[in-house]
Amino acid sequence: CGGVHAAYSGLHPCFQRRSISRLLKRVFDLKRIRHKIWYVPILFLNPLIYVLSYGAMLLLRLPLPEPHILWLTIPIFFVYFFLEAVGEEVGWTGYVTDPLQERWGALKAGLILGVVTAIWHIIPGLQAHQTLTYITWQGVFDVAGRVLYMWLYNNTGKSVFGAILFHDMYNIGYVLFPNNGSHYNPAIAFPITAVIAIIVTFLWGAKTLARYRYAHPQVSTEDGSPV
């Protein structure tokens, strides 16, 4: 939020407060998600990517520990990671996304923002003593993943809450990956995520990521009202 406040520093203080207040209110803009079916990918797409990653690692016979999941900790993680995701998505999704895609289109905006977020996470990765190989793979994973954020955002009435929840589920999936994320491998997760992003782009279109290719055209009556 500090970065957001800095962006408004040249404006009148009253306008700053109103603008920041409107931005923060979008944290719980659930009403924008009119078609509830979109909660399915918001809640389950990231867990699916982790499950597919785990399955791929089994097929490749990569070392994996015996899964040990503390199910009762999930509600705690949910709240903690939701608050953490608010700090990122208010900026990435609520503030930066729309100006980017108005200029570059949805796909290019997602790729640009993905590169920025990947660079943003280099220092935390080094602080966590991750290898450069791990950081690189996680970086390209972030780029592919940000396309999915853009897709969900544009199909949920531009809901920041949806992006926060999607981010939340990504982090929960990480700590549940055997064990506590210790054997998560972004080199496996990236190609899976990239394939999903390519499919999404093909089906919903690169310009908006919101125009489903095979949607049935709406039929109207003579007075123009939909049938």
C-alpha cells in the first residue's frame, strides 16, 4: 500500500484519501462476480496445478517425501495468506492491471506484469536461500500465472477479491505440497501452468482474455431484448 500511496503523492490530500479508500474497498468487491461458476477456477485451479505437478514428479520418479498434511491448519493458512495476498493484489491487480491492459491488451499486460512480479520476487528468493535455477523457473512460472490472473480478473467483472482469493489458494497449495512446500518444483509447475495459460488464451482471445471463442451468439427479439 505504500507504493500505491506514493503514486498519489502529487494529488490533493482529500482526493488521495478518497482514491485510496475506493481502491481498498475493492478487496471485498464480491458483487462484481456475477457468474458464480468462476469461483471454480478461482478456488481450484491452483490446487489442480499442484496435484498435476505432484503426479508429474511421481511419473518422473523425482524424490518426494511421504505426504503429511495438517488439515486443521488450513483455515489458519487461509486467513493468513488472504491478508498477505491483499498486500500484493491491491497493487498488482487493483491499481496496475487496468492501465496496462488498456494500452497493451490483456495478454501483453499479463506478460508484462508477470515479468515485473517475477523480478519483484528475486530478492525474497535469495533471502530464502533459493538457488538461481529455482528462482528462474519460479520467475517464468509467475509470468504464466499472471496471465491466469488477468483471465480471471476480466471474467469476474474485474474483481480484485477474486484475484486475492486465487493468490490465497496458490499459497495454501504451496504449504500443503509435501511437505510444507519443501519438494515443490517450479520447473515442473511452470510447463503445466504455461499450457493452461495457452489454452485460456486460445479460448478467450489474447486481446481481452474474456471473449469465449465458442460462445453461442445471443438471439434478440424484434424490440432488441435478448431471448
